Amino acid sequence: PWFHPLATSCHITSVTNPIQAGIELPFAGKAQILGYCAVVELLANYVKKAPGYKAGDLLGASYYTDENNPLWISYQEKELN
């Protein structure tokens, strides 16, 4: 198809049906997707083991800012709402 140039090289014939496209996806493509998800999960678990980790702060921003800072509190409340 014209809107997905890699679909023909991946041997996917039904781009409009995502379930059929997932079934037709070669094993290497499925392995890449699962591998990427596994790496993200492993990195998240690695970050959680760091000393001073706070739940929900995967980027470690609480290390660089004061928790009582009004801007930080406003940012955190926006994330929750």
C-alpha cells in the first residue's frame, strides 16, 4: 500500500486489518516488539532499585528538586489529575 512503504517488504498483505497483519508479521518482527518491551521493563526495574527512588519518579526528578517547591507540587498534581 502507498501509505505503508514497508508493508510489502515485510510480506504483510492486509494492512487495514491489524489482527491479520499481526498474524502475518514474521517471527523476527514479533521478537523485536517483545524485545523492546522487555528492555523497557528491565530498565524500569533497574531504576526502581536505585537508592532514594520514589514511586512514580522513573526519571529521578525528585533528586534534583525540593519536594516542597510550589512548582514541583503543581507539576505533580497536574500529573495526577
